[in-house]
Amino acid sequence: MIYHVELTAEECERLQQLVHRGQTPARQVTRVCILLLADEGHTDEEIQVALQTSIRTIERTRQRLVQGNLEYALYECPRRGAPRKLDASQDATLVALAGSPPPAGHVRWTMQLLADQLVAREIVEEISPETVRLRLHQQDLQPWRQLGSPPGG
């Protein structure tokens, strides 16, 4: 189904201002241009070529305007994102582990070693070294600081 875009003069003026103000996010500028071109009567295929975007994006932007309003067509709804990998208790365990001496045979904690220990101690079922790194970074912790040199250095 094609959704017909018919903008008022005020809406066109507002969209033009968004394009020319210079601080509008790129996705929003694309939506603005889609709406302005659609209002001028251009087909989805013409808009696709002009803006180098997908037909689905054009269809979705038209639909959001017709079914909702200009705000709904221009702005994204907040996204929840992925659920946290560690709860507060698991976070505390990670911090405590990173602050403790490394296991025998190791000079310092690595992200992989911390991740492996969390799994071995059954704190989590699985966790990547990158998640460990991000959580420690958010806590402003770097286990290698205890030894005075960064990993690999």
C-alpha cells in the first residue's frame, strides 16, 4: 500500500529549516528529504535513487507520517538495547576478582582470564572478554595498574 504524503506549508517550512540548520542527525535529514520529495510527487524509486536509501525506509517514513504525524515520521522511538550481561552482584564479584591477585602462573589479570574465572566459578554461564573490559572500564578499573604497566607493555 502506498501512503500519500501531503504536507502543509508550515510543515514544509519546518522541514526546510531542519535540513538547513546544520545540526540535524543524518537519519532525520534523510526522513525530511523523503517527505519533501514525496510531497512533490516523486515516486519511491525516484526518491531511492536521489537519496541512496532503501525503498523500505521510504515506505516506512511515508507510513509513519500518514498513520501518525510529522513528529512520529521524523523521530525514532527510544530503543531498549540489549539486557545487561551482569547484575549488581555479578558486577561486584567481577570487581573483587579484578582487584585480587591473579591465579598462580599468571603475572596479571587479562580480560579473557577474568571471563574464564567468572564462568569457572559459576558466576555467569558465559561472558565475553569484551563485556568484562567494558564493565571494568565503566567502573574505571584496570587490573594491570596494580603492576604499573599496561598489558603487552
